[in-house]
Amino acid sequence: MTMGVIENMTPFMTFNRQEWAKLRQSYPMEVTPEEIERLKGVNDVLNIDEVADIYLPMTRLINLHAIASQELYRSRNIFLQKQEKKVPYIIGIAGSVAVGKSTIARVLQTLLSRWDTDVKVDLVTTDGFLYPNAELENRGIMNKKGFPESYDVHSLLKFLEELKSGKSHVEAPVYSHLTYDVIHDEKQVVTEADIVIIEGINVLQPPKRAEGEYDDQVYVSDYFDFSIFVDAEEVNILHWYVERFKTLRETAFRDPLSYFKKYADLNDEEAYHMAKDIWERINRKNLHENILPTRHRADLILKKGVHHLVTEIKMRKL
């Protein structure tokens, strides 16, 4: 085998937008323009064509995977002579800050819940598993919020283990983007879910190990049945991040309870430089050190273009 052949080897099949859209087949559009408007996040772009061309084929693929997974689970229980429990199919969604993960998660939740009238789909973000601000301050890593070390990974793994063990009621902590902190007296309860979507920037991150240690630790992604990475060129992500910061400066930052209220009165130039500084000091470093290296661990990679719309899809070969 020549070196050229090795360099061209890839575990993914690549589709352009038109090729991917054909895989929708005859699955009907069941989302209205009004719903689409409610699903999209701040400054995200989402329209009927994006849902039809990108997310309907994707949910068809995931539905087929979920059916096959459940059949395998039932067969294994028959072999083990175990009583069958309801165990959810878990989907992980990873990618940079401001790349549109939350919008995609909400779209998938909506579409997947309509494949069957009895399907219950829950969405959990890993923000709730961040250490509280007081703990981050105590550890001296407040400036690394969103980095792997800022998460209570033990609690996240326990949550996922309880889901996969068939526990009927599982609690997850809740995070407030307004106060920029975990809400101590609030929990999200996942009850009898068929599908659970786990959305977070570092959900495909393997645990870091010391030199000489065996890599026998459990990963968050070990609990995923299907994983998605939302990708884009860094110059585009930075632009989206700055524009979102400017929009929030005029909306959420003006709330008296907002952690970022100190930025509400910045003018456009000041807001641009502040957002760019935060990006360079924190988010860019996290992207390159922790997020991008996990991209090829995903089952599906969505590549967004300059207008926030998906231009290319990479699907892992079976």
C-alpha cells in the first residue's frame, strides 16, 4: 500500500447538500415556519429548506439506527435471560460555542418526537454539569469555564449511567445563561424517555490521563448511541460569536439579573473588541485544545458555511 493511498483513507462518506437532501425520500414536513422561528437560537439561520434538506434526512437516519439498536438490546436480553427495561437511545451533539448546537438539538428533538406518536424525546445540556461559579473561583479556573476541567464529569457520568441502566426517573442539574451559573434548587427530570439528546461543547472529549496510566477510564461518549459534531471555519464561528454578543448586549445583558449586565452599554466598537478578546483568551483556546480534536470521533459531522447553513455532511462508514 502506498503512502498516497494511506493519506486518502477516511472513515467517513462525504455528501454535499443536494446529495444528502435526496436521502429524505418521502418523509413529510411536519414543522411549520412559526415553529422554526421558535426553535432557532440568537442570530442562528434556520428555514424550511434547511429542515427539509438537512435535518429530515438526518432524523430518518437516526430513527433507523434507534430501531436497530433497540432490536439488538432486546436480543441481548433474551440471550442473558434478563427482564427487559426501557433504555433510551442517547444522541450526543458537540461543537464550538456559537456554532449552533442548541438550535440543532431543538430541531432534532422536535422532528424525532414526530416519527411516532409514542416517542418521548428529552434534551439535556451539559451546562448544568459545570461546577458552580463559587467552585470554579475556588479552583482558580473561572477563566476556563467550558474547558473539560470545569465540568463535574463524575456527576455527568452518573447521570448517563442511570439513564442506560433503565432507571425511570433521572435528575440533571439546570444552568442559567442569565446568571451564568448553575441553579442550585432546580432539577430537570428525565422520565421514561425513548431518546435523550445530550448537547455540549466537550461531550466527545476523552478523559485526560497522566503519563503511564492505562486508558481504561469511562468516557461520556461511551454512553452515546449516535454522535454529531457541528463544524465550521473558525473565521465564521468568530463572526457569529461577535454578532451574538452584540445582540445579547441589547437584549439579555440588559436584565438586572444578568451576569453580563456590565457589557450592556458598550457601543458597537467596544462590543466587538470585548467579544473578540473573550474569544481569543478563552473560546479559541478551548476550540483548538479540546473541541476540534474530537471532531472525527463523531458518527456525523455537519459542516456549516458562512451563512450558518450546512454545506457538507460526513457520515461514518458502518
